[in-house]
Amino acid sequence: MLLACTNLQAQQKAMYTQYMFNGLALNPAYSATDEALTITSLYRQQWVGLKGAPNTQTLSIHTPVGESNTSVGASIIRDQIGEVITEKGVYLTVAQRVPVGEQSYLAVGFNGGLSSYSAEYSMNYAGSPQSTTDPVFEDQSQMRANFGLGVVFFGPKYYVGLSSPHFYYRPLGEISNLASSTTYRPHYILQGGYIAELSDMIKFKPHLIINYVNGSPVLIDMNASVLFAERLWLGGSYRSKDAFNAIAQLYVLPTLAVGYSYDFTSTKLSRIEKGSHEISLKFRIPVKGRDFPQCYF
């Protein structure tokens, strides 16, 4: 039995396929890249057909402040893992940018907020004698604090960002049940993208994300998308050790875009699940006193 003991590693935070349409979820400095008031909602159902598969819902809003180089935002996130673990959080963000060239900026952003974490193990193990004697099966209910930060260097046709959106993520007060708590490790995310104009009607955008967590393999997500006539994004991506993804976003109106993605799982999980679905809705509203250029990132 001693030789069989090992460590278990698992997904701790929600992953997104449409991260290119939901930048504030990965980097609190992202709001500095957009000149509009932007509202984004996203629903993700991971590993369809697998009992207890993760599902995530997010709602974010960010806007520049007047004619300044400051932008503010907020995010509401609900993340469910398994049948018993649910986390709901509200986070506020602020970002400040400074010009470093004729059309280039460097932005620094911070986010902070609280989340409610609950794990109702007794819901599935109520009839088990371990539920009353084994601390692993005791229910948990905690308020957790989060603090994150990020930087972005960007221009009209490119951007490069480095962030840790959950750099400080801890329960408030003392943890009463150390035996059933998990150890969280910060995620460090390096990302970048470039927009190339192939013709008057076609634009091409490669995008790369590198996600590092201590003790886990480095996750690489490579994406390439094509924009047709400023109306339709079509693209695909590969997430290392996980999935191939198909992505589309349609501008129903100049200020309203609808996105959809489907993940083709490339691991052994594909034998028991039917991929992952993700739907997004994005509004961009002009801000008085500012230009309203298209935001490609």
C-alpha cells in the first residue's frame, strides 16, 4: 500500500477556449487595450457526457475612465467542479497605461475580490460511515480572497502580456479543516497576438498562450484565426496535452458579437466524453470623448 501512494494533480481554475474574446479573465491589464465600454458573458460546459464535468459561467465589464489612461472593470465568475464543489466570485480591476511610443502603450493592471467556496461532500456520501468520521468527507464552506496582477505591452497590431490573475488566493481567517483543503499554486500566463492584414477583406491573427504552474507540465495553447470582411472570425487552436479546438465569432451588429467553440479532446477522456462547448456574447459600446476603433485582441 505504501508503494502505491502518489500525488494527485487536477484542474484548479477554469480554462477557456475563447480567451481571445475574454481577455479580462486572464489579465487584469487587458482593459487598457480597448477604447470602448465592453460587456462579455461566457458559458463553458467541459467534457460533455462525463458525470460531474466542470462548467463555468462568467460575466465581465470594463471601460476607460473618461479621456484618461485609466480603465476599470469587474468580473463575476461561477465555477463548478464535480457534483459537489462550487465557487462564486466577484473581482474588481483597475489598469493604468502609459505611452511608450507613437502608437504603443505599456499597461499595468490589478484585480482583487472575494469568492464563496463550498464543497458539499455529504450530498454524495450521506449514507457512508466515513462521512461522519473521516475529515476528507466533511463539508467545506469558506470565503476566499484573491489578488492578481498583470502587464500588457500593445499597439494597434500586436500585444504581449504577462499575468497571474490569481496570484494571492487564500481562505479568509483560519482553515478549520486542514485535512480536506487543497494547496493552490499561482498560474503564470504569458500571451501574445498579432494581426496581419492580408487584403482589404481578410485579416489573419496568430495567438499564443503559455501557462506555467509549479509542479505541473507547461500548458501551451496555439491559435490562428482569420477575420472575413470585419464580420466573421474562423479559427482553430491546439492546447497541449488536452484538445484541438474549432472557434467562430460572428458580428451580428458592429457592437454585438456571438462566439462559439468546440473542443475535440485528444486524451483518453475522449472515450467517455463528447468534447467541450463554449458560447460567448460580447457588447462594445462607444465611450463619449473617445474614438471607437475595432479591438482585435
